[in-house]
Amino acid sequence: MSQDKATVTLGTSGETAEFQIIGGTKGIPVVDIGTLYKQLGVFTFDPGFLSTASCKSDITFIDGEKGILQYRGYPIEQLAEKSSFLEVAYLLMNGELPNSQELSGFRDEINEHAMLHEALRSFFEGFHYDAHPMAMMVGVMGSLSAFYHSELDMEDPEHRKISALRMVAKVPTIAAACYRHSVGWPFVYPRVDLGYCENFMNMMFSLPSQQFIGVDHYIDPVAIKALNILFILHADHEQNASTSTVRLASSTGANPYACIAAGISALWGPAHGGANEAVLSMLSEIGSVDRIPEFIARAKDKNDPFRLMGFGHRVYKNFDPRATIIRETCHEVLAKYSNNDDPLFELALALEEYALKDEYFIEKKLYPNVDFYSGIIYKALKIPVDMFTVMFVIARTAGWVSHWLEMMSEPNHRIGRPRQIYTGYDSREYIPEDQR
Ligand code: CMC
């Protein structure tokens, strides 16, 4: 821990106060301005949290300049190569990699909680067939709070653990049910004999009349490996918009299922988890390789709101380590499944090549991010486009619940309550309706 101090002097009054500069195990030091208002009577202003750390956390470390991402100290490259999603979920939630017995116990617990309460079916019936699956995800995840509210004592670590487990276990079942509802197929129960990713694919695509339809992806190692890697890469990303939303909601002591539903809502936006779906829409809009220069020009034009979806990142300014890992998998998956019959894949690879050579993108350090490739992989695996962000939800639930567990175990956590700069009217008198 650094003992350095930062001094703030107010220009108008010349008043001065000192603030401690604190640091964690590694990473950028932080000026602790918690007493700024008390000492100097001013707030800080940092829209978009460009320079603000909102909490201390042991879970994930990112160095955006160097392209480093670590979960509990383990490099993402090693986890993606050697681990499984469930092992990573255990690591995030518990802080350590499980031994064989712990992992097998965790698998059993996940299997035990993977089923949905039968009464949840009626929730799905309330949605129109063309409801966006993310809208259903928000609603159904939030509705779990109605099922599990009474047996939740937030002060009890065991109760918290079961809530977290339930969410990681049930999220693929809910996700698959959203898809099945939209196509009018019967829901499929989870199976204890299948792994986490295989189970999800089975719940998505198997029919009572035949074991599995479409491509035989759930028994195919290339597809399952790709899903496993994607879920690991998406499992956590420290204080991103959706995780911060979960933390803010949790800071009020709200029910955890409702807090995770809030995180799902925040993830939905195209600047965050919705980017993988937006990538596919953008590729459809571009349509053909010869139109790439036109769209690149639009992306650079400040008067045009069009942005190249799947490019750029708030934190990674040199490269996204997740994209480096998944790029290879993406090319593997395309080689196996695209059969060169979908011009979209050729277009995606051409756009990647074009943008990587473009001066504007090089100068602004705008590289393809993980979601440029994840959308393309999901498309090749025949996951419907509007389910892409739902796939992100499945993975990120492990991260959200880990942050929730971490926060709830802190003895003195406070309600999150930012300040504002008020820019509205000064005080004015009420005008009666007949005089307005
Ligand atoms: N296409 C064209 N120009 C861009 C893009 C883009 N995708 N991204 C950033 N820029 C430009 C931007 O206009 C700005 O230019 P200038 O300096 O001239 O004003 C500069 O690059 C810096 O961009 P910024 O908007 O200040 O960066 P940010 O950190 O606020 O935004 C971002 C990061 C990810 C929201 C943004 O890059 C973006 O909108 N990308 C497309 C959406 C996307 O792919 N999102 C998924 C992120 S990865 C998944 C996740 O972790 O959630």
C-alpha cells in the first residue's frame, strides 16, 4: 500500500486538503476522496466513471494498456486453454480453483438446481411469441425473487451461496426456455449426464421426436470447445456497466435475483453485451465486401452516428486479450461449419482485415473486441441472432453473482448514491393551471 498523498487546493478560496493515495495488489493507484465534501464542501464530477474506482475487489484484474485479464490472479489465456466454464465459475465465486472433489460437488449442486419451478412456465406463457429473449430473461430472472424471497437471509453466507448457485445453475435453462418459447417448442429439462455447455445446447435444440436437430453441435467437440471458451472469456470483466449495476442495486439490500435482473438489463445495450447482436445487424446492413469502404468512411464521420460494432473498448486500448483468444477459435469454427455458404462470414473476415489496416482505427487503437468474434461464432453454431446477448448473460451470471457475494460479505458496505451537478431552473413559484 502506498503512503503517498494528493493535495487538493480550491482555486477560489485557496482552502487545501490532503487525501491518501491508496493501491491494491497491483494496478493504477487511487486517490481516496471519500472525505472531499466533508473537508472542502465540493463533489467530484466524472460522468462515465472515466477516472473513478467504485469499490475494492479481489475478483478480476485488468490492465487495459497491456491487454491483461486475470481471474483471481490466473491469466485468461491459461484458463481459456486449460479450464472449463464450471471450474472458472467456481474460481470466481470461491476465490480458489476447486480440487477434484470440490469440482465434482459443485457440478452436482449445479445439476441439482438447474431445473425450473414448474410454475415458471406460466410466466413464459405471458410473453408474446416474438418477445425479445433478453426481455424474457430480465422478467424471468427477476421473477425468481418471487420464488425464493422468503428463504433468504442475506446475513447468512450459506443462504447467499445457494442463491448464487441457483442463478448459475438455472440461467442456461431459462435462456433455452426463452428460445423454445419463441419457436413454440416444448421446454426441455436439464440432464445430469451432460456437461454445462452440452446441456444448454440440448435444451436449445433437442426435440421430443428426435434427439437433436440441425447440426450435431452438442456432441461436436469443436462447438462445445468454442462455447466453453466463450463462456470463460465472458464470465467476468470487473466493474463494467452491468456488474456495476448489479453492485449498485445490491447496495440497497435488494433481493439478489432482482439485482441480477438489473444486470441483465444493463448488459442488453449495444455499447455493452448487445454488441454481438449489433455486429450481425451491421454485417447484414453492409451486405457485401465491396461496400466495406463506404461503411468504414461512415464510422469515421463525426456527423454520422454509425459506429463499427465490435470495435473499440473502454478499457483495452491496445488489444482485447479475449479477442486474441477467440479469433483463433472463430476461424476454427468457421472452417468447420460455415461451408462457405454464408457470405456473412466472408464479409466479417474482410471487414476485420480492412479495419485493422485503416489509419483511423490504428491511430485510435480501435481493434476488434471479443464481441466481434462471439457473434460470428454463435451464428455459425446456429444460435439465433437475438439470443446472442442471452449467451453473454449465461456466462456473465457467474461474474455478477461473484461480485454480489463479495459485496454482501463485506461488513460495512454502504448504499451506492452518486451526486450530481444540477443544471435545471433556479427556484420559481408554482403557476396555477389556468395561468400557464
Ligand atoms: N467505430 C468508430 N469509431 C469509434 C468506435 C467504433 N466502434 N469506437 C470508438 N470510436 C472513436 C470515437 O468516436 C472516439 O473518437 P474521437 O476521439 O475522435 O472522439 C474515439 O474512438 C474514442 O472512443 P470513445 O467513444 O471515447 O470510447 P469509449 O471508451 O467511450 O467507448 C465503446 C468504448 C466500446 C463503447 C466504443 O468503442 C463503441 O461504441 N464500440 C462499439 C460497440 C462495441 O463493440 N461494444 C462492445 C464492447 S466489448 C463487450 C463488453 O465488454 O461489454
